[in-house]
Amino acid sequence: MKRIALLAAGFAYMVLLIEAIRAAVAWWSGELAQPDWADIALIALLPVLAWIWWRHISPFGRECPKCALPPEPGKNP
């Protein structure tokens, strides 16, 4: 049950992120002359959603405690 809940939460997060990016691009390019409240909320949530992606999901934004560092020069393992 926990796995299904995590998959559903991940799917909902990705839908929110994609829709927020779509709304921001449409607003930036001028396609949204009068954005409704849902588009404004998605555009406002975009920095938070991007931060969550960068900090917790992206392999570039998080530190990997399981990753091994290269040995220091002059030291034998």
C-alpha cells in the first residue's frame, strides 16, 4: 500500500510540475492575457516545485552519502 501511495504522490507531483511549467511558458510568451486563479497558483508554486525537484529528486542537487570519494593521493586504502 505504501508503494502505491508513493507512486500516486510522485505522479501528482510530476503533473503539477509539468502544468506549472506549461502555465509559466504560456504566461511568459503572452498566450495568457487573463490568467485564471489556477494558472496564477501554478505559476506561484513553480519555484517551490522546482526547489523540491532540485533538492530531493534530481541527481545533481543532492549529496550522495553512499557515493565513495576518490582516495586521497599518497594514502593506501
